[in-house]
Amino acid sequence: MFFDSCFNRLSYICLLFDVETFKSTKMDKETFKQNAKNGIDEIFDAIDRVQERANIVGEEARVKFNERLIELKAKKEEVQAKYNELDSTSEEKWEEVKAAFSSAFDSFKEGFKKITSLIK
């Protein structure tokens, strides 16, 4: 239940970063950046919560859980790096950087889904 709630929140946030949605709605740069920041805050919170719940994983799943946690943290760092690029990008590169952020966020979402599957 706990992880379902976290995953549903992350799924909603990931919808905000769907490249096709942005192309159709033409979200302005500042709104995108604010939504991105909110998403990053959710990512950090989700990883902290996953780590807190690690003790409920059985012994046989613990190794796989730890491997996926390392992968998830790497994806978190990738999302943070792409977010940092949002601030410094020029208008000419905006769409490209925005798409890269969205892709990194989707990758995190998939990693989160994999790690929570070990705990459900």
C-alpha cells in the first residue's frame, strides 16, 4: 500500500514530464522548471522511503534490492543533472534539454517500479 501510494504520485508527476504533452500544451519554461523541481523533491522523498522500508525485504531478495537501489540512486543523479541543465540552457536548446529531462525522469520511474516490485 505504501509503495503503491508513492508509485502513483510518481506516475502522476511523470505525466507532467511527458514530452508529447509538453509539445501540445506549450508549457512555459518557468512552469516546467517548477514542476521539474517538485518532481525531484518527490524522487528524493521516494528513495528515502524505500531505504527506510528495506528491512521488510526477505533475505533472498535483499541482494537484488540493494542492486536496484544502487541503480535507482544513479537514475536520481541523472535526473538531478538534467534538471541542472534546465537552468543554464539557451532557448535554442530548450526543447532538447526538456526532452532529456523527461526521459531521465521516465527512467527513474521505471527503476522505482522495479524496486517496489521486490517489496510488494
